[in-house]
Amino acid sequence: MAAVACACMVPTLFGNPAKEFLTDKEIELIQENHEISIRVKLYLDFAASRLKAAEQRLSGKESEAGDPFEFLAPEDMLDGYYRILESVMRNLDDAAQRADPQEESSILKALRSLKVSMESAFPELEILKKIAEEKDKEHLWNQVNKAIDISKGAHEGAVLGLARQPNPTARKPPSK
């Protein structure tokens, strides 16, 4: 009986575990795909879907029954977006640390996807920021700014990572 009581108190003492930011189906897709470029592409698609859903919700469009975001507030979706980008950056860092030559082209592809995705996310985030201002939703506005900050960091990291890579289409000078 004491063990059950202790087990019930542990979450209270140490805080509840963080809420999952991916759906079960998204987790399954990530687990099935081990190549970094595919994983990053999936993560970025998941992030974009959260921005789209948050904007739709704020514009008055209700989610359909069975929608995985049906019971999430726009703030929750922006938190998920943020956490997804954290995962993308962590995955890319891990892949770069391994420095497996066979993975280099996949890393470059992932960096290109990240760069393009962030460039398309900036206008969407600005729309969300404007809506938050118009509706005087301070917490949402803070979440959007946090998402903008991580998006800028991810974009800068992708640009930097791509700049460090040799251009595979550049021709080598002829040897004499």
C-alpha cells in the first residue's frame, strides 16, 4: 500500500511529465524512418500543420471530429511547433556529430528542407502574431514570439550548415 501511495506522489513532487507534442501516428512515422532527411521532412510537415491549425482555429474555423488537434488550443499548437523545431535541431546536431560520410547528402537535404520550411513559416507566424495582437491574447502573442525566435535560429543554423558544405556542383580546377 505504501508503494502505491509513493507512486501516486512522485508525479506531484516532481511535476507531471511533459505532455506529448506529437500524435501517435506522427511518432510511428518518425520511428519508421531513420534517414535524417526523411525524419526532418516529417517533423517540418508536422510543425507546418500545427501553424495552419492554429491559424484556422483563431480565424473561427472549428476542427472536425477525429482531428488530432481537436482539443488543442492555438497556444498548445504553437508549443508543439516549438518543441518539434527543438527536435529537428537536436536530430540534425546528432547526425552532424556522427559525421558519417554516407549521411552527408541526407544531412544537406535536411538542411535545405529546414531552410525552405522556415522561410515559408515566417509569414504564417507573422499572421498569427497579428491575430494575437488584434485579439489581445498575451499568452498567444508570447508563444508566437517564442516560435519566431526558434524559427530564426533554425533558419540561421540551416544557412550556416549549408554554407560550411562544399558545393558539389563546383568544378575542381584542372591539375597540371
